[in-house]
Amino acid sequence: MTRYEEATGSDREDAAFLRERRLTEEAAVAVADLVTVDRPIPLVVRSCDGAGSSYDPEARRMEICYEEVSEVRDLFRQDGNQRADDEVAAVLLETIFHETAHALIDVLDLRVPGREEDFADQFAALMLLDKGAVGELRLRAAAEAWRLLAEITEDADDSGEDEHSPDRERSVNELCYVYGSAPGRHRDLVSPDALPVGRAEGCVREWATVRGTWLNALGPALREG
Ligand SMILES: [Zn+2]
């Protein structure tokens, strides 16, 4: 259930991109294929004026921000990737799944092992990686965006106010899941700059555990078959 609000000013191009790519609709179909929820969880796409995408437990709705399209696009541009449409779409889709996880945790009253932010990232990985090679590339794009963001913010002071894992850590975790889900296709990820070999060794098992933990948490809400 997606509603697109009127975009303001410079967000208009981003709004057109999100509508055209139908990412929220794609996410909704994928989630509905996996779990049953009593009521659809509304999702609003809007100009957020600086606040990031989020799940609002009071209103029980997700908010995805138009401007994040430009923010992510700038990251790839600064890295020399001028027209990264597919990568930008992949990062936004990953964000939508991440916020969906917060919504499911709330609505289904799921038990969260460890930090909710990490668990939400892991749900996004689950949704993408279960689509096979296409999803693997999308998660790699998301991991690349977090890596680029980490490079930019590494020197800036880290006040520790963000409850998300540091961007670099998120990036490495996601690469570990990609590699763990299909090591044969992603050997190129194993390198000191991307997925260090010491971490890579445990990723097949790590991904199986992460995936199993989510499916187990969803339990009775999972669709049969
Ligand atoms: Zn979050």
C-alpha cells in the first residue's frame, strides 16, 4: 500500500525515478509472498526535509524519502559512476526492505536477537538474496554505497548518535551475506578492501544462521510453501 506525496522542489526528479522503478510495489509483493500480516503496512514516499527514511511505530507506517535517490546517486558519482541507475535503485530497495523489517518487528511483535538495526539489515539481505543472482548484485550495490559513505564520513567526527552500525561494518556484513549465499559467484569480493579473508571463511555458515534466524522469528507468519 504505497502513497506518493507531492515532491517539493529538487525532489521532483527523484520522485519520478522512484515511481518509474516501482520499488515500493516490488518490495510489497516480495514481502507479501513471504509473510502474512493482518493489515497492510502503509508506506508513504515523501520529501522528508533532511530526516531519513524510517518506520513510525505511532502511525504504524513506513516513510521513504525522495531525496535519498539524489544522496545515493551523489555517492556513486563521486566515485566516478555517472549513471548508476540500477545501483541507486538497488540501494533504495534495500532501504525499503530495512524499514519493512522494523515494521514487521513491531506489527508481528517479533523477538529481536541482538541489535534491531542489524536484524533489519539482515532482513533486507534475506529479501534480496532469496532472488538469486539479481538480488546478489543489488546487495553488492548497497554494500558499495555503505562503503563509499564510510569513506566520506570516516574523517568526520563520529558522535555515536546513529544507532545503525558504522557504515563500513554494514558494508562488510552485507558482503559477507552475499558471499555466504553464493561463494562461487563472488570470490572477487574476498580482499582486504572488501571482505577480508578471515571474515569470508565463516560467511557460508554466518549467512545460513542469519537466514534461519529470520525465518524462525517469522515462524507462524510465514506463508506455506
Ligand atoms: Zn533502521
